[in-house]
Amino acid sequence: MGIFERFLTVWVGAGILAGIGLGLMLPGLFEAIAALEVASVNLVVAVLIWLMIYPMMVQVDFASIKDVGKKPKGLLLTLVINWLIKPFTMAALGWLFFKVFFAGWVDPETASEYIAGMILLGVAPCTAMVFVWSQLTKGDPNYTLVQVSINDIIMVFAFAPIAALLLGISDVTVPWETLLLSTVLYVVLPLVAGYFTRKALVKGQDTSKLDSLIATIKPFSIIGLIATVVILFGLQAPVIVEKPFDILLIAIPLMLQTYGIFAIAYWAAKRLKLSHDVAAPACMIGTSNFFELAVAVAIALFGLQSGAALATVVGVLVEVPVMLSLVAFANRTRHWFNG
């Protein structure tokens, strides 16, 4: 591991502090960055996430994708966690904390909006960042691609009905522009770029040029992650300073949900005897969230200044540090699995 990977937590921590500091000192800069969006997808963040995803997409071997179906247990685990467990545990935790544990600190209306934001996060499994987590845990890139693609297809049909059921709202409007644009930016384009890069560099069985390119661009993936952290925390710096207590209250059940879902998925993966390069990405997909979609729906349903929107934003802030801790745990426990 290089210096970037070995001290990744330190760099991300520095990025969080830098983002908050710059967000407070240069609010105009981050307002300008925030304005660069299409269909609720921030273009600057999209470019940085693309930079993170591309190195993994280069490693996708299209000739091997057909073999993914021979190992269906990893796909089954991902689907069960994402669609039969995660949305409902998120709703239950939201209700438990904001209607019971935190009832004396948050008024009922705000509490309901916080719960709604948490539910929207729970119904939106990760599309983009999971490629980063998979790469950091040495996941199988072919398998990860198929896992994400199947989840995206299911999300098109399942997101609105499950969200409507858990929110108690009969008509949840899915921002199709956000869903489509995110899929194109985070899956289709980097996959196409990776395919043509691989085709140009791999000659027969000789992958030396490809291996050299991957080694060269790997640090840029980490730089993209840190830059994304700086921007995300910079954009939300005023909220972090203005509502630190509310952010803490929202973060507690979100962190419990994240660690809890990962524990369930990791335990199931071990019981299913999955190889580590399949198990780790499967658990990461079930644990992380498609925050662009959740934020967009929260704003559309409840408004920009709503508690629901704030809860989805806190989900963004919590996700990167928590997921990095899970990446570290997955790497340290690789020996628990067969391969």
C-alpha cells in the first residue's frame, strides 16, 4: 500500500477539517460550486467521483462478466440486504430514536421530517461510491459492476413504492432526471471509458501496459475522494456550525444503521462462504447510500430547508468516515474468508 492508502483516514480527517474551514471562510466559492448542478447532481462532485471510479472500471474484464452468474450467492445477499432489510431497519431506528429516545429534544414535526430523510437514505442503495469501497477492499470489479447494475434496475421500480409505504405518502415523485443522469455519469461513462482503455492497452495475454496505467492513476482515485470530502463538508459548513446538536442526533441512528447493516451482511457473507472479493463489495453496497437521489427526493417532497433534507445531508457527511472504518475492518478480516 502506498502512502495515500496507508494514511487514508488521516487524509480524509484533514479533508473534513479543511472543508469546514474553507466553507466558513469562502462561502461564495462553495455557493458557486453548489450552483454547478444538473437535475440535483453536482457536476464538480460528479467529476471527482468519476475520477475515483475510473481506475476500477479499467479493471473490469468483460469476458469474465458472464461467469458472475456462476456465483449467485453474492448477488442474492446484496438484494436481500438492500430491499428486504435495510429500508425497514432504517425506518424502525428513525422512529425509535426520534419518537422515543430523542422525543424531549426535538419537536414532533421536525422529528417526523428527520425520520423521513433517514427513510429516503435507506431506500436508496449506493450507485457510485461503492466502486471506491470495492477497490479499497480489493473487490472483484466484474462482480461489483453486476451487483450495482442489478440494484440500479431494481431501484427504478422499487424506490417509489417502498418509500411511499414507509413515509405514509401515497404519491412519491421520483426525480428520474437525477436517477438517469447519476447512472450515466457514475456507471455508463466510466465503464465505456474503462472498456476502451483496456482494449487499447491489453494485447493478448500481455497486461503490462494496463497494470502500469492502473498503478499510475491509483493515487488520483484517493485524491478524488479527499477532494470530494472537502467539497461536501465545505458546502454544508454553515449547517454544521448552526445546528451541531441536531446533526449529532441524526448521526447517531445513521451510524448505528450503517454498522448494524454491515454486521448483518458480513455475518451472512461468512455463513454463505463467499470469497472476500465478493463479500466485501456486497456488504458495502448494502451499507452505503445513493445520497444524490435521497437528497433530491427530500427537497422535492419536503423543501430545501426541511428536516428531511437536513437528515439526508447528514447521511452524506457521516457516510465517508464510517465507510472508511468499515473498509479498514474488512481488510483486517480478510482471513475470515476463503479467498
